Amino acid sequence: MVTATVVPFPGTLTKVAFTNPHGAMYLDVTGTDGTVTNWVMTTGSANTLANLGFGTGGPNTVKAGDTVTISYFPARNGKPLGFIRSITLADKREIQISSGSSSD
């Protein structure tokens, strides 16, 4: 079970890859000093995402250029990497991706 703190922050998607065994969303995040860091946010499988309405035409479709807020479990090594718990779309809908259990 994941025990890390869930951290939310906004950013702009630069790439979305819904692949197996894990998908990824790449997110540009601007720090308080103005520097931009590209984060890699991993997800569950493409099948899991499709069941949540993500994809090329589902109700929760996201694409490069979209501004979103992602809540995630951060990498333990401090790198700009994490596992997505939920994503809040521009229209304020929040979609739960993972509960943080080992079965996600």
C-alpha cells in the first residue's frame, strides 16, 4: 500500500501517453521562482483509463496544452515524478485515477 502524502498542483499537459502497462501524463509546472519543470505523472493501464472515460474521444479526454490540477503520490527520490491519484480538468471535474492501493 502507498503511504506517501498526496500532493496537488496545477500545470499544463505537454504529452499524454495512454499505453500499457502504465500510462503517463507529462506536466509543465511553474515554480514560485518562475522556472518550469516537466513532471512525469504515471497512471494505471490504458484499459483502466478507458474505463474512466479517458482516450481519444471519451468524456474525460485530455490532450497536450490542457491546464489541469493533478493530485499525486510523489516519487520517494524527490525527482519530478509521481503516480496520479486524481486529475481535475479545466471544467473543475475531478476524476479519481487511483485510491493508492496496491491493486490500482
